Amino acid sequence: MIIGNWKMYKTVDEALEFVKTLASLTSKSQVELGIAVPFTALLPVASMVEQLKLSLWVGAQNMHDEAEGAYTGEISARMLRDVGAQFVILGHSERRQHFGESNSFINRKVKRALQEGLHVVLCVGETREEREAGREEAVLQEQLLKSLEGIKNLDEVTLAYEPIWAIGTGKVATPADAQKVHAFCRKLIAKRWGAEIAILYGGSVKPENSGALLCEEDIDGLLVGGASLDPDSFAKIAKEQK
Ligand code: PGA
């Protein structure tokens, strides 16, 4: 599974152009592909995907935890479903860092998203300082357990390990380092939930490093930021086989 996270990029026209180009480049792709687009592009992109019968998952990058209410400027899970979103990215480090999102807030969002029928891509990851202090596993364990607290069924949850020091920095984790963390998360989930879920790696993924990352046993897919904005580079990553 390869998911693109566009962040705050692309107008509606740019988004539709991207989808058309990507469709022509990946018509034979065996990989499950998804794009998390800005709110404004959800409806047009989801409509185009339906119209052209593309196998492309369309999702959002955030949502509010309440069902509805007086929350100026916010978007609910139901609104996302209404415009064709199938999944939502929650807990991205940019939301945690720039918008002060806590594990408990993220936990409420995960619950709401699942309740409304959205698949959740939950992001976790440590800072450079936490890694240097050898605390990455403790940090990830806390993020994971708190963000998923009280959730019994993980069938509609995908995890994304995104070390913060690797996001948008060009400093990708080595496949071996990422594998170690993925194996840790997989074991933790098996122990706590008795479940097996897909775990994606994210952070400076490019066509040049995607193949080596996917070779690792516990890296089930990729969450791609910068390199997902260009259909050519995204299609190249999509051609890597797990
Ligand atoms: P990046 O972003 O690939 O540009 O590092 C990844 C992400 O934030 O999901």
C-alpha cells in the first residue's frame, strides 16, 4: 500500500491533472494506491476516481473529533464521507507539532473516524532528540497505546511510522532502522490487541530509496509526502513491488 500525503499543496485543477496523469502511468500497477488530498480537492478528486473507475483510494489529512457543533473552521468525519473520502490520516507529526494535538485528542478522532466508517491511517514517530536518547520505543509505545486506547477492533486501522527527523528533511531512516521499529510496533499490537495490521513507513521516501525500504519484512507500504506531489515520482514508487 502506497499513500501520498499532499499536505497543503494543489488547487482543484492541479489535483485533477495529477489524477489523470497518475492513472495513465499506473494502469497496470498491482499496488494499492491512495492519496490524501486537501479538503477542497476531495469532492472533485473522488468524483473523477469514480467516473474513470480508477482503483485509487481517496482520503483526507485531518478531521475534528466531534460529530458536529460550533467549531468554526472545522470539518467532521461525516462531512468527509459525504464528499467521498474513504480514509483519513490522523496524528501526523505536523498536526502534533504545529497544532498541539495530543494523544487523547487523536484518540477521540480515531474513534469518531471509525464510527463514521472511515479507514484510519494513524501516524506515530519520535523526534531526533528522543532517538538520540534511546527513547524511541518508549515514545512510540505511548503514542500507540494512547491513540488507540479503548479501540477493540483494528481492522480499519493502518499504522504509519514516521520519524519526525526524517519528514521533509531528506534524511530517510535506514531500511534496517525502520524495520526494527516496525517489528517493535507489530509485536506491541499483537500483544495488546492480538491483531495484525499494515504498517507503513514515511519520511523522505523517494523513488531512489523506496525499493530498499519495501524489501524489509515488516514494512508493508509507504506514506509519501514531497515525492507524491509529482505523478512521475509517485508512479515510480508505486511500481516497486512488496
Ligand atoms: P516527506 O513527508 O515524504 O516529504 O518526508 C512524509 C509525511 O509527512 O507524510
